[in-house]
Amino acid sequence: MADSRGIVLFTDFLNLHEQNLFYEIKNELPNLKYFSSGGYRDAERKMFCFCGDYSLDNEDEIDYPISCLHIKPKNPKFSDSLTHRDILGAVLNLGIERNKIGDIIMENNEAYLFCCSSIYDYIINQLTKVKHTMVSTSLIDIRDFTYKPNLKPVTGTVSSVRLDSILAVAFNGSRSSLSGLIEGGKVFVNGKNILYNSYNLKENDIVSVRGYGRFIYAGTLNQTKKGRYMVKVLLYQ
């Protein structure tokens, strides 16, 4: 439709699995431009834009229908300890579908929630409580949102930069215990589902593992006398 009508169309927010499905079939689709954004640079859940308007050359020209909401306790002194799960649960309990919600960033017991612009006003008016904590919800200019992820450096030695070996370093486990995550379709590299353990990571690849978290593969530091590689990853906290 975007191609035939020469317009710009947006999806809802896609999770990593849905993004991967798109990448698998994109060559079968009409030859048109597409971009994606989650509202900020390191977003995991993303909205895709399909451009039938060929005058658009880059993502900076696209006005995504994404809004950012700031959620914070009205009385921080007596607030519960709020988590990503708490915020998401409270929003979904309003009757909102998951695909209308992007990433949720927690900072100092406050949350920044990305959502489809069509529902931000509803959330502001209806989200008044998370767990036992009364909260206030306000719209902020998405251009004012800045995010510097808290990254924990982790190092270890591996015989090769195979994906299963790097997972073992990142999550302090054995290759055998973590390889099932790869075979089970739970590991994504730069948004693409990787299903084989021997996949070789490249420097600055972003790896997301369902149920575990995500990290940046920072590369090889050096090689030991025994021929093993000292590698470094940066874990998102």
C-alpha cells in the first residue's frame, strides 16, 4: 500500500522476533525504502516505517508517531520499589495492547515509557497507580530524552569468538547450558535471530537473549600463550 499510494506507513512496535521475521521476508516484498526507530538510539522494540514517498532519504526526515512518557511516584519517600515489570503490568492492565508499547527505561525508581502517540493521552489520564504507589504521568518532548545505558564490562577467555562461547562469558555459565538458548530461538544479534552456536560475533554486535538481557560484544583484547582469546563484553544493567 505504501508503494502503490506513494505514502508513508508505520507499524506498531515490533519485538525482536517480529523484526527478524520481517528481515527474513523483506526480499519478497516490493522494493521500497524502510526505516525503523524505537524513539531513542538503543531501543530494542522498534516501529518500522515503509516509505512510498521516495523523496525521503534518511530517518532524520521521518516524524515517527512515537511519544515518551515520564512516570514517577507522587511521594518518592513512601514509594514501592518499581521495576520494568511493574510499569508494564500497570499499563497493560489499562487494556492497552503490548504492541502499542515500546521500551521502558527505569532510572532512579522512575520510568520513561515509549508508546504510540495515539494512546499517550489515555495513559496520562488513566495511569495513576503502580503496585501500591500513586504516580504522575506526563508527556515529555522525545527530543529531550537522553539515555546513557549503564554498561558493566565483563571479560573472559574463549577458544574462539563463537556465539555460544561469548554467551558463557557474558552470563557466567557453561557453553552447554547456554547453547540451548540459541537452538531455542532466544538469541538475537543486531535484531536477527541466530540459530547456530558456531556463529562468529563481530566487534560492536549487540546480542539480546530472552530472559537474560543483552550485551555489546566489545571484541578481543589479546591472545594468551595457550592460544585462547581474552574477550570483553558490555552488559546492559
